[in-house]
Amino acid sequence: MFSIPEQFSNATKANFESQFAIFTSLTNKAFEGVEKLVDLNLTAAKASLEDTSAAAKQLLAAKDPQEFFSLTAARAQPNAEKAIAYSRNLASIASSTAAEFSKAAEAQILETNRKVISLVDEVSKNAPAGTENAVALFKSALGSANAGYEQITRTAKQAAETYEANVNAAVSQFTSAVKSAPAANAAAAAA
């Protein structure tokens, strides 16, 4: 049988270990997201540099101003499509990193809560007579804190889903505008 100070000492040690585990897990998830973002940006920069070089060569080879402007206009849609693809990849990285971050944090918090509840139950078995009300009050506060955490988690998930839906809607609107632009430009040129 453990004494109450020994139980709290063990619980404190377990809590620090748990906090270190969650910190390590969240840090790893953050670095994975940053790695993906850096990779996306390097790939985009390299493609942009190659594309710019090819476009400059084409534009310098133009024989007259009409061909120059025609080449410039022809590059607008592919460039817009590349921007859309980049935006989608960026949103995907942000969304998946946030989901992994949330999942890792949630798992660690649930484990910590389980350990705290176990400690409270163990300590309450050895609590001196007359402290039942204090133990019940503590358990009630712990239950309220858990309920509050669950509500915050649900709200955060809803906010992330709403953000992702808004980004997807914006990208869709931009895609539609880009696709309709060549038709509008052709109609204007014919007029």
C-alpha cells in the first residue's frame, strides 16, 4: 500500500512524462508539416524558375507585338492553374498537419485524464474519514473540466472543417473564374 505523498509523487512523475510525450509528439508533427511545406515551396520555386525561363525565351522570340501579347495571354491560364494546384496542396498540408496534431494531442490528453482519474480513485480509497465531500467535489470538477475539453475539441474540429470548406470554395471560385477568362478574352478580342 502506497502513502498519499508517494502516490502524488508517482502521479507527478507520470504527468511530466506524459507532458514530455505530448510535447515530443506535437513537435514531430509540426516538423513533418514544415518539411512538407518546404518541399512544396522548393518544388514550386523550381517549377516557377523553369517556367519563367521558358516563357522568357518564347516572349523574346516573338516576331511582333501581337504574337508577344498572344503568348502572354496564353500563359495566363496555365499559371492560374498552377496557382490553384499550389493552393490546394498548401491547404491539404495544413489540414492534414492540423488533423494529425489534434489526433496526437487528443490521445495524450485522454491518457493523462485516465491517469488522473485513476489517481483520484486510489487516493480517495485511502483518504481520511470526513473528506468524502472534498473528493466528490474534486471528481465533479474533474468531470466538468473533461466536458469543457470535449466541447473545445468539438468546436476546434468544426472550425477546422469550416476553414477547409472555405478554402475549397475559394479555390473552386478561382478555378471557375480562370476557366471562364479565356472565353471572355476571346469574345473581347473578336469584338
